[in-house]
Amino acid sequence: MDRNFEEEIVLSGIPAAPGITFGEAFVVYADEMPISSEPIDPSKVKGEIERFEAALNRTREELADLHRALAAEMGEEHAKILDSHIMMLGDELMKEETLETVRNENVNAAYAFSRIIDRTLKAFDKMEDQYLRERSEDIRDVRKRVIRNYFGQKSEGLADIKRKAIIVAHNLTPSDTVGFKKKFVLGFVSDTGGSTSHAAIIARSLGIPAVVGLGDFSSRVRPFDRLIVDGLSGQVILHPKPETEELYRKARDRFHEMEKELLKIKDYPAVTLDGRTIELSGNIETADEVQEVIDHGARGIGLFRTEYFFITRGTLPGEEEQYRYYQNVIRRMAPDPVLFRTLDVGGDKLAAWVEDNVEANPFMGWRGIRFTLSRKDILRTQLRAMYRAAAHGRARIMFPMVSIVDEVRQALAICAEVREDLKRERYQFGEKVEIGIMIETPSAVAMADTLAREVDFFSIGSNDLIQYALAVDRGNSRISYLYNPLHPAILRLIDDTVRAAHKNNIWVGICGEMVADARVRGALLLIGLGLDEFSANAYLIPEIKKIIRSITYDETRALVKKALKKSTASEVAALLNAFIEDKRPELMEFIPRGPV
Ligand code: PEP
Ligand code: MG
């Protein structure tokens, strides 16, 4: 099939990391990948049949090779395990049935084949005979091989990517993305996920354009298919026409121009027109990102997601290893502060060394401070390393996922013990480390006045706060329409938190992706809500600075007063749009738009 003549397809997903990129697909196939059941054009039936027959032939050759290799290495007897696979592939009835389904129902062959195999599997599962029941695994394996060949995939895994490409996957985990080799990965798209799922956050940190929540896209793309990914508008174009490429090239150039323009103010202070200064810092997942944060003009790290150091390795890092790692970041940022978050595993961030980490409701489960308080050995080691590293600059420490006051009291007691131990053991350590908590659960907001008396600061984790307050899984694309940072419920929760903090004379920041999601509209509200600090991905820092410098605090307070009285997120958005259009038209360009 000549791919140059394939029809252009435009799909809309959820914009996950900004930027526009062009390239060929590198398709990562999940074991059980979704296969499109959409009808195909009758003119494509012949091509489908040829493609399916070719897939069967390729699978047959592959199995024959495997059979020969097994026989040579382990003897004929062992190679016999492949006999049933080979027999199944030769089953004329199965092949005929597949082809007939394609012809009669105008569906693609992968779908037809899968349906027939599913029926066979159901029949096998009911069999009394254990030997026959176990053959169902062989059938599943044959299906996987045929479908992989149908999509023309060799057996490339994400780890061995060696060509510049756009990653297309059904689902990507945070550890998949953290292992991306930046020089090869031009962009990524996935069927699942939301804008604040951790894979999206990593893409943003790496500066890789990404779109998530694309439904069954990965089953429609073949390796080397040409793609455009627009992480600004959330559009993905498969087999783009030359004129579409041209349009997007212009949009990409405009985007780069704007980025360059914004960088000109990177060394200016983040202060409003009427003189309110806001601390502007960067979020990082790994130490490699420190330079990006500095280059974009942040004054410190406002969220160091230390768990990535733990989840990218098979075993737990010890105190010395962590100490060296943290110390390096502190030294590079000095005299600006580094805010370490203690280990936040759980939810969608799983570490291989955590036993029993499979849960029915992981986001409601064993994560954040719940995990570290039940594994005090891990927490103590991490705190020791952080306090020791703090001797080399300015450090802050905070605890994630707090839902009850007792957790904070326990964590503070452990911090005190750690300091005592270090003193007794004559270690150098930071004596003036501020200790804070993340406000991520509705119960923490409700108890904010009590919590504010226990700690030195709050940092609002809006990604989780939105997910828990609106009861919407942040990684589920099906219900992502509910995930809205402009929802008045969210604004009220932030307002309550800020009031409680200020009443108790502590500072309060935000480190969630609210600005990344709502851009200028989110920033205006957060300024008016009275936040003292913003922490965001490096690429967003110049934009936030520009917004802070273009506005008076008084104007934003007036806006917030009105927004808090609105009933819906769209009413809040309309209020902000009207304000921007009327009073600050130069900020219009930060409202996310498509290429035209
Ligand atoms: C948050 O929940 O807003 C946050 C910053 O933490 P994370 O995204 O790592 O859960
Ligand atoms: Mg969180």
C-alpha cells in the first residue's frame, strides 16, 4: 500500500504538553491493544485481505524461525511446544471466517480476526480438559503475533528506540516517559490519560509536545506513518497533506517566536503593576531539569518530585546516594531555595520495589504520606539525606497527600527525631529547614486553619485537589470534561486555603498544573486569590512572569470576587475571557488555540 496517498485524518485529544512536532510514528503495542471496530470503506476490503494474508505469512515465517532456533538450542522435543501455534495458524477455517467477516461486514481484518479468536477462547475456557484449557494461552500468543504483524510492527520496545520518531502508545506510564531518550522522541500521543497524568507532566518537563486521551488512535496508526502532533490545541494529524504541513509549520514558527520573545523578561522580577511580588519557582522530577529551570528565570525549585529517583530503579536508593543527589540540586540552585517533596509513590506512580502495590483504587489508596508513615525506615533515610543536603544551601521539605492532622503531627515528630539523631552523630545539616504540607485533599482544606498552626507553609497540589474535590480521576480521558481548574468549587477551596494560611501568618503556594491547564485565565485567578508563590514547569515560567507583570493585584482581586460567585466553570471562563479581551488584549495569545 502506498502510504503517500492515504487520506488525511484529524483527531482531537487532550493537549498535554505544548509545541508542534512532525515525524514518523513509533508504535508501542500493548499486549492487548484496542482494535478499531469502525467500518472501512468497501474499496479497502481487497487491501485488508492482502494485509491479513501477509500478516499470516510473516507470522508463519517467524514461528518457523523460532522453531528452528529452539530445536538447535534445546532439542526437537522442546521445539514441539510451538507445534500447536503452527497448527492454529494453518487452520483454513479460521482464515476463511476472518476474510468472510471482512467482506460481509466491511470491518478491518485485525478486528474480524480478534472476534473469531475471542469466540474460540470462550469455548476453550469452558473445556473440562486441563490440557486443552491451557492451549488457550497458545491461541492468545498467536493472536498477538498476527496482530503485531498486521500492524507491521517488528518487536521494537520503547527502550530500544533508535530513530527520531513520535511515540504512539495505548498507555504510557510515568516510568516509560522518564526513560525517554530525548534526542529520539519528537513527541508522544496516547489513547488514555489526562492533562495532569504523570506521563503528561514528564512530557512537559522534557519539552516534548504531547497529546493524550485519543481513544483508539494507537490501533489506527502503523509504524512510520507520518504524523503532526499539536500539543497546543490537542490535534493530531495522521497522513497530513502538504498544505496542512505548511499550516502547522507556520504555527510552530509562531510558537517559537513567542517563546523567544517571552524569554527576554526572564531576569526581571515577578511583580505586579501595583507592586505585589510573587515567588516564582520551577517544578522538577529529576536533577537533569535544574538547568532548564534556571534558564527560564525561576528563583528556586518549588516542587522536587523526588519519587522519580526511586521509581526509575529496581531497588531503594540508600542515604548516601540520595544525599549526593539532593546536595547537587541544592548547590546549583543556591542561594535560592529547593523544596523537596518526600516520596510520593502510589496512584499512577509505581515503584518496582514496593511489594503488594496492586490496589483496586490506587489514587485513593496507599500513596504519599500514607505510604511513608507505614514505611518509616524509608522516610527516615530520605529525611536524613534531605537535612544533610540542606547544609549546602537553602532547603524546604513538604509532605504530600495529607488527609488528617495526625499524619502531620507524626511526620513532624519524625523530622525532630531525625534532626536529633544527626546532631548526636555530629553530621552537618540544615537547622533552618521550613516544613510544610501539600493541600491536595478536600479534608485538608476543611482543616486548613488547624493545619496552618502546625507547619511553616502550604503548597496547593491542584492536580490532586481537583481530582478529589470533583471526584474525577485525573488520568481518565473519558471524564476529562469534568476536570476543570476554573470550576468555582476549586476556586472556593483555594480561597479557603489561602485565608487560613494568611490568618496564621504562613505563606501559601501552588505547585499543581492549574496554570499549565488554564493558562492565562488560571494565572489571573491565582494572583487574585492571593497566592504567595507559584511553582510550574520551566517552560511556563516566562509566561506566568509576563502575566504577573502585566496586571495589578487589585484588578485580579476584583475578578476573583466575581468568579467566586459564579455557578459554573464556563461562566468563570467567560468572565475571564471578557476581561482579557477588554482590558488586556495582549494576553489573548496565551489562551490556547489551534493552528489557524
Ligand atoms: C498535585 O497533585 O497537584 C501535585 C503537584 O502533585 P503530583 O502531580 O505529583 O501528584
Ligand atoms: Mg499530587
